[in-house]
Amino acid sequence: MALLPLSFGQARARRFTSAVAAAEAMATTVPSLQMFDLPGPGNPAFASANLVCGSVNIATDSVTPCRITVADSKGWHFLLNVAGQAQTDINGKKFDLFPGQAMAILPNVKRTTTRTSGGNFVAAIDIDELMNRQRAMSGTETIVHLPDDRPTIIPLGFQPALWRTFTHICKIIDACGEDGALAARLGVDDLIYRWVATTLLEAEDTAETQHVPRGRVDFVCDYIRATIDVRPLTLTEMESASALSARSLQYSFMRRFGCSPMQWQQRERMIRVRERLFLLPPDATVTGLAYEMGFSTLSALTTLYKRHFGETPIQTIGSGRIHRDARI
């Protein structure tokens, strides 16, 4: 039976007609893996390729219908079904993986998977490395905690670009051939960790923000405007006012305004400064206005103001006076 192409390593793939031999090859990435033929038309056929890159051990396979068991995987793996269908049973609970629709992050749990003809991509990962990437990418200590007694299924359909970027990562792996050291120098292992971390973080953000009431963001906006003449709000104050997590608040503002809440506040403050400059009494100073608006120095206000409007506060005042004189 003809096999579907592998995710990478097609030219150097090892091919088998024995499920036992195919399982031995895949067990270098997923320890204790065993494979058994399932009845079907044609002869059993298997192909696989693997690459060790830094702390990531990756493999891809293409199979005819088979059943796979894993008794002790010696650690964590993430798994994508690239073609065909796979149903996994863990302690009587089953889940299906379809191509491009979801990925699974698996702790060391006993499992049995029944597969149709198709292909998989699997990687043995260091869970601590994955958590470190999440922290670095989110900019906080908050991470998506993964249960160590059951799989975590992450949908991919909410963000089609994730699947496209995964296929490009496979092309980079393919270009490295069997040279794992080259792949490590190119940062392929880091790229894989970042892809998995991105998928986790974006899936959680999407789940959290799908049901965020619009009124919560409106309340934060009103709160910012109410204090705008006094001082800027901290992100913690915004989170408390909205009753949202840091990621939910950030994501909600990005979806609605295309910027973070701190950037939105900064823009509103600059608009308010400009309004006050046009109405500044003759005996008032820009320095005084800067202090009133919560800036530590006139220079800090001037730098930020020029970035937004392309001119200094003094130039705005001069422009306003020219317009007033012209009307008179």
C-alpha cells in the first residue's frame, strides 16, 4: 500500500513492512512504543524519520492502519496528526486528532492509539523548557499549567496561521537533513518550543476573551479618562477595575483597539495634553501642565508628545495662537 509523504525527511526515511521494526525506530523518540498491524486491504507498510535537536527529539511517521501502545514514554511529548485519523484511549477516556485541527501534549501516561492510514509528527520535549518559553513570551510569571495525569488537547482551528507556520518549521527541519547539530545552531529546538508555547498561550487567551463582556473594557476606558488629568493608571489598577487577568485585558484591548491598554492610555493622555495646550492661559507654563498631568519632567512630556504629534508642546501653542489671531 502506498504511504503518504512524511512531515520531513522523506528522502532519507526508513521503510518497513514489519510493525515491530517500525515500532523500534519510533521508540527512539517515544520509549516503550509498540505497534501492531490492523486488518485492511493491501500489505502493511511503515516509514519514519527522526532528528535530535538540542533538548527536542522529533520524529515523523506514515503508516497503514495500526494500533499503537505506549507503556512508559519517559517524559512529555507533543503530537500532531498530519494526515488520517487517530483515536487515543487513556484510562477509558478517548480523544480524536484530525489533521490541522488540534494538537495534544502528553505526559507520561499509558495509552493506546488506533490509527487509520496517515502520518504523525511527535516530539519528546523538556516540560521545564516549555514553561520557561511561556514565561519569556508572556512577559509575566503566568503560564498555562499542564496536568501530569492526562493529555491536554489544544485546538488549532482558531488560528490558521499556526498550522501554516508548523509546516514551515517542518521544511526547516527537512533542510537540515540528518544534521541535528546544524538544526540546533539554527535554533530549530527553540522554534519548536516557541511554537508550542504560542499555541498554548493563544488558545488560553482566546478561551478567556471569547466571553469577556464589552462593558468591562468600557469601564477601564472610562476609569482611564476619569484620572487622566491627575496621573496614569498602572496595569494592576486596570486589571482590578476590569476583573480580568493580565492576558485577558491585553488581548481584549488588542482585539478592540489594536493596542495594549497602556498604549491606549498613553494615546488618550497625549490627546488630553493637546486639548489643554490649545486652552492654556497666558500666565500658565507647559512645565506646570507637565507636572499636573503626572509627568516627572517637561522633557518626558515633550519626548512623548512629539512622538505622537510630530511637534513639541511649544510649537502646538504657537500654532494655536496663530489660528486664534487669524480668526480675530
